[in-house]
Amino acid sequence: MIVALLDDARPLVDRLGLPAPKGLVVPHAGYIYSGSTAALGYALLEPARERISRVVLLGPCHRLWTDGLALPDAGAFDTPLGRVPVEPVPDEVRRRLPQLHDNPAVHAQEHSLEVQVPFLQTVLGEFSLVPLAVGGVTAAEVSEVIDALWGGPETLVVASSDLSHYLTYQQANTVDAGTVAQMLRLDATLTHDQACGADPVNGLLLSARSHGLTPRLLGRCTSGDTAGDKRRVVGYAALALAS
């Protein structure tokens, strides 16, 4: 399924002529719903397959809430495509940023991070993962962590988020168009009504602004366009952030 989604996305992305990004915003619903949108972001990474060796992955907490940003206290993430090592955050960074902590319970049933990993395994070579479940935290505190882990060209930052939830198709398109416009302005004041992953996305937008990145919209749709009816839909968008 992922290979087919990437095959469909590749011609659309190639026409944009964009460089491999430093950051992505991608959705995290089931692949039949949002996989075609997520694939637009991941297809952009293929030219950097051998360069990107570290992915900082941030997503919201759906099942269990936490303060700050939670690490899984695990050595690896396993998927049907194999094992991805988790890179430990240096002790110096953890001492400096008290919003970082271990909480494996938060990660146990959290899908917003896990659904991204098979895409990454398909488009990249060997890489390590820094998976962060983002709970009660400010955009500035998220941005602090992203900046501490920013690295160089070997590091990709991915913020996982869907957009509006359970509006009608017409309402969702109106609301989501405004949300995307806000992200394209690097306006890091998204609310949870606009995006379930508002906190990780806002943090990435702040960091993108400070590092001089420019956002580009790759695609936007709703579940009503893919595999659901149009009475109650969820919105999705993929954005790339690059120099």
C-alpha cells in the first residue's frame, strides 16, 4: 500500500521541483484516509535517501495525556518492515530541557508517531528515530527541543497532525484552508480545534521561522475525498519546510 501511495505521489511532487525538506507536516490517520496526502511529503525525501540518517518525530497524545514531551524509554520501534533504533537524547540536553521526560505508557497505544515509521522505512536508508509524544507544553518549549535536536543535513524533523475533525465536508474545507494559510505564514498559534497536533506543529513553525525555512503546501484533502462520507470528515494536509 505504501509503495502504491508513493508511486501515485511521485509525479505530483516532481512537478513542484522542490528540494528535499528539513521539516515536514504530515497527517496520521489510517492509510486509506490520509496516506495519499502523507505520501506527498515522504516522496520528497527520496533524493535524500542516503543523506538523512536521523528523524526527530513529534506527534500529539491521543490515548494518554502527559505534560511536556515524552520519550518512549525504548531501544527501538518495530514495524512489519523491520526495526528502527531509537536514538537516546543526550543527558546534557535532558538536563537543560526539563520538559523532556520518559513515559512509555504514553507511547504504548499512540498511533500518531507509529504510522509515520513505515513511510520513513520505505523512502530512507538506515536511520535512527527520536520519537516525541507532545502533551501539555507551549510552542516555545517544543521549539526549544526541536532546536536542541536540529542537527545538520542528516536530520529531518516531522510533525504529525491531522486538521479539523468531524465537520461537514464544506465546513472542513473552509476551516482547513484557513489553517493551511496560517501555517504558510509560519503563524505558530494553531489551536487544537484546527489541528489535533497543534502543539508539535506550532513548535516546528517557530523553529522553521528562526532557521529561515520556507513552507510549501504539497496537498490537502479530507476523508470525504478518500474513504469516508462527506457528512463528518477529518482534514489532512502535507507541508514541506526547506531553506
